[in-house]
Amino acid sequence: MTEIHGLAGLEPVAAFCGNCNCGCPQLFVDPAAPAERRVVLTDDFGQRVQMSADQFANLVEDAKSGKLDGVTTA
């Protein structure tokens, strides 16, 4: 994964790439951040969302249960 400006020191977890050359959303862990902001999700426009591990676990649970499936058809 390439380093995004302003995200040095973060541990990369996953990249969510499509078939383009415009950058990809990425998931990081920031070990130096407070617990409520430790998970970092970036988009391909340079924005980011920070959340706790519990909030991220809820997001993953919703995705696994199918609650987010409608987003892919919107």
C-alpha cells in the first residue's frame, strides 16, 4: 500500500481497490491514537473517518449480516 499524506505511522490493514488508478479506500490502525479514534478509514479523495474498535466491529457485524447490502445497489 502506498503511504497517503498525513497518515505516516499508521499500520495498514486492508485496501479496498476497484479497477481504477484514482486511489483506493484504505483501512489503518493508529496505535498512538486514543482508543475511540484508533481505527482509520480513508477514502480516495483524501478524507478519513476515525472510530473505535467497537464501532468498527459493529460495522463489520452489520456488513456480515447483510444490513449494508443495499448500499451496493444504490
